[in-house]
Amino acid sequence: MIVQPKAQPLSVNAVTKVYSGKDGKSQTAVNQVSFEIRPGEIFGLLGPNGAGKTTTISMITTLETPTSGSVQIFGIDNQKHPIEAKKLFGVVPQEIVTQGFFNVMEILSFHSGYYGILKNQERIEYLLHKLALWDHRHKLVKQLSGGMKRRLMIAKALVHSPKLLILDEPTAGVDIELRNSLWKFVEELKAEGVSLLLTTHYLAEAEALCDRVGIIHKGQLVKVGITQSVIQEFTQKSVEIQVRDSAKHKISNPHYILTAQESVGDLLTKLNLESADILDLRVKEGSLEEAFMKVIGGQP
């Protein structure tokens, strides 16, 4: 199976997953979801609990079979050619899964073998250093802290040098220091041309990291777009102005709400203010969290 050179790292095409209940009633967990991830892009798949994120990722990683629709990894159908497709991506699941009776170096060597890579010492040592695991390489996995186990899971996902990395809540339950170091590493991976699919409940992080986001709600993808464009579309920015001479500039209300189309310059012109008239000016932009709540709040 040959990777198509112009294919997107990930293409999710109208995937639907329907589960049959014991009472004979069916439940649609994911309904006609479509999106793609471009080369070197960080794409955030966002949604409340139970929205369908995990089911979507399970279909991408072949843990679940779509009821309908398809998933291509660099142009390879992951259901028709699962082994070939799985060689092309790495995945860091939400739950910590480890083999506690082997040491860190052994785990990464074994994991390399799963991909048919017998001599992978250089890559393993690179990841151990990048993820601050080098000093712990001879420890049994069960001796590692929770944060170190999380780092090891990321190393396992990257040991075969994939160009697509899937991160399902990678910083859930980790401390701030580890979270910041992991996101720094994510940005380095992006700079190397790795594409990333990220799910997270930390929307401030998604805002800082993701080039584009998709918001899924009740199994349906209700919005996809460039992160900043989504923020501008669904939020407003507030401006607080303090003038030097309040008697000269009779401003009854120093707080103003602007739409995405309005600029601070437009506001100052409207108020007949110049820079010399202003003592202080504060602008609060809308956030991805505000946009997220607006999007899912407007859905049935």
C-alpha cells in the first residue's frame, strides 16, 4: 500500500456510528461527521462530555467500525487497510495504559518492534531526552509518577516517527509544569511538519495551539473554522476608555462593546478622541471558551 503524496494526513468523510441497545432501540453517537487535517496543522476537536469526540477518535484509530462513512489516513482507508493505516499515525489515549513490569527503555524497544523497526535506538534516545525521561529510562513503568507515565505514552506514540499524532485529552490530570512542557513539545512537532488532532477541555490551550477547531455537539459537527475566525464570529470585544480631561470629553459610559467588524480605531473616531486624549485604554478580546458556549448553546 503506497501513501498518496498529495493526500491530507487525515480525512474523515461523513462518518456515522449507531449503537443498538438491549431494548432494540438504536442510539446515534456520531452523525455524518466530516473534517480533514492539513499537513503541519493542529486541529482541535472540541465538545462537551458525551458529544461524540471519543467515538470519532475510536473510528479514526480503528477501535470502532463506522456504521457508515470512511476515514483515510494519508489517502489510505483505515477499514480496508488497517495495518498500513496504523503505521502512519500515533495515538495518545485519554487513559494511561502501561506495562508495569518492564522499564522505559524496554517498552520503547518493544513498541518499535510492533512497527517492524528493529534498530531504533537513536529515535528512542531522542524522545527520552525531549520528554525528560532520560534519567528514568531504567525504571520500571510502575515506578513512574503519573506525569512520567503520560510522557512515556507520548514517546510510545512517536517512536515510529509518524506524521500524524492524535492526542486525546493529553494533559488531563497533569500539573501546570508538565502541561506547559508538553505543549512546547507539541509546537516543536508542528514545526517539524507533524499534523496533530487534539481533544481537550482546556479551551484556553486549544485557543493558543490550534490552527483550526471543530466543535461537535450531540454527535454532530456544528462548526469548523480557523480558531480566530470562530472567536470573532461568535464573540464581541469590550473596550474600556479613560480620558485625561473628562470635562472636555463628556463620555457617560467608558465601557463599549464592539462586534468583530468594528475596530478600536473606529470607536475612537466615533467618539472624536485622539491618542493624546486617552489616559488608559483596555481591550478585552473574546475567547474560544465564549465562542464554544455560544455555539453549543445555540444548538438544539
